[in-house]
Amino acid sequence: MKGGMQDMLRQVQKLQEEMQKTQAGLANRTVTAEAGGGIIKAVASGNKKIVSIEIDKQVINPDEKEFLEDLVVAAVNKALESAEKMSEDEMGKLTKGMIPPGLNIPGF
């Protein structure tokens, strides 16, 4: 029994190390989302931080400020959703088969 527990602890420690490596790798990966047919582009990192926002010069019109703001919000939300999915997919690869389906543990 003692050997089984030690093996399980080693597996958990290995999983933690792999998760830390994956999380560090995600920080270096990005996703891009667009709104308004590409006039607004938001880039988010895998650790769910906005890296950049690009706005097409043709849409910068002071009279349409609110419209532009709405497009920025839409692009940012899409980018963050994509970053979340990328993170979940990568972390899911590590925990596949280890965590029973339907058991929602944050970060896994």
C-alpha cells in the first residue's frame, strides 16, 4: 500500500510540473479575434491577458465613438474567450483520464 501511495504522489507531482510548464508556455502563445469584419483586432495571450488592440484607421470617426467602443469590447471578449478555450484544451491534455468527466475543478 505504501508503494502505491508514493507512486500516486509522484504522479501528482509530475502532473503539477507539467501543468506549470504548460501554463508558462501558454503565456507565450496568442490568439487573435476580430470584430466589425476585421476593423478591430484584439490579441490575447494564453494566460488571458490582452496583448494588443488594432483599429483600422478608416473607422476612427469622433462621431461614431460609441460604435467603435462597442466593437473594441466585442473583439476583446472574443479574444479572451479564445484564450480561455486554448488554455482549457492544453490543460485538458494533461489531465485526460485522470479527472472523472463532469467533475469541474478550476484550472483543470
